Amino acid sequence: MQGYTGLTTIRGKPSGLVAKNTHTEGFWKSVHRSVRRGTLGISRNSRNNTNNNTNNNTVPFRKRVTKMMPIGVPRVPYRTPKESSWQWVDIWNCLYRERIIFLSKPVDEELGNQLVATMLYLDSEDQKPLNLYINCSGGQVVPCLAIHDTMRHIRSPVGTVGFGGCMGMSGFLLAVGERGRRNVLQNTHVMIHHPSGTARGQASDMNREAQELLRIRDYMDMILASSTGQPYDKVAYDFSRNKYFDAQEALEYGVVDNIVKPARAMAQL
């Protein structure tokens, strides 16, 4: 008769005995230390002998509970300095605790509110620098402007790191990070353009919508001109259509301050 525990096959599992199912030894060393202290080693031959001879008295073994990562949202074990035990935390919250914020999908009102709340909370805990990692295809204008206002409001400096693609409003957020802390990886694609929108209804309503859109466009051009160091007229002309940059072009234009290169590549220079 075969039984399965984790990935280990047990033939004729004796009463009170559960096969060991270990995971990353270094990671769970402190978690399983107390369990290993009370667990006596047993060989495969002794387990077979136990199956054949049920009259032999076996030493009771402490049951080891199998701990595996939950399936679904990526989770990692994490322990704060004030806690003595490990706990499963989703990877985004784990990075938040290390003052790293990920922007990985288009920004809408819900995501914008979450990022604003996260930055406000981390700033209330400590004024150490925050890092906003951006790999996003854009998003809505108003939530992105709310994130920008929060970056300027909090006392913690907010650096930006672009990787993958920073398109539209995410490219705008990349450019408005803390001066000297705007980084981009070598193969990142950056695109910035003016906001766009649609309007329906009466002519007076459409006219007001167009005026508001032009006001936001001019406001963003002013911010980008200040962040990149380019003249306002040049910024207004360049971003009137989709403006694409590679890492080097973004550095030369003033969108970013540094290009992050692997340590091995830096050693060969």
C-alpha cells in the first residue's frame, strides 16, 4: 500500500510516522529548528522492518507539519524585526515593507488610490527614500497626477526605476522622480505623449472638455520641461505626438539620470 506526502512516497506508513518533506534548508532553518530537535532519524530499512514486524515497539515520532507556498498570488516567507516567527506575505506587501513600490499595470482610480495610500503610510513610518519600479503601459491622467502630487508632498524622496516599458503616463511618472534617483535599465522603452480624451454632448460641453484637456496638457508640459531641463516649446512640440526613447536617448533628453548596467558589464569597461 502506497501513501503520498508532498512528493515523497511512503510504503506502508506506520502509525504516528509522517515522512519528512523538507524545503529550502536555509530559509526554514529557524522555523524547523525546534521540530528537528525532537525528531529522531530513521532509516528506510527500519521503516520496512516496522511494516514486517508489527510487534516491535517503535519510538513515537513528533509529527512534522508540511509547509508549502500557497498557490495563486506569489507569496514569500517574511519576518519583521519585532516578530520571532515567519509568516507568508504576498510578494507586493513584502516589497512595500522594503520601501519598494511596483507599478505593473495601467493606472486607474483604484490602483492610484492604493499607491497614494502606500506612499503616505511608508512616509509616516520613516523618511527613508522610496523606490517606484515602473513597467506599465500607461493609465488615466487624473490618478497619475494624484500620484505625482503625492510624490511631491511626502518628505521621503521618491526615486523611479524604469524597466520593460514605460509608456504614456507611466513615462511621465518616470520623468518626475527625484532628481538624481531616476534610473532606467538598458533595454527599457520609454514613450511620452500628450493626454488625449473624447467628449460628447452639446457644443458648449465639448468646448469645456477641450479647454480642460488643453489646460492639463500645458500643465504637464510645464512639469516635464522642469524635470528634463528642456525648453517649454521643445517639450510641447516633441510630445504632441508619441515620442519614443531608448535608454541612452532618455538619458540625453533628461528623462532619466542614470542607466543601470550589470556589474559584470561595468567591470569590463
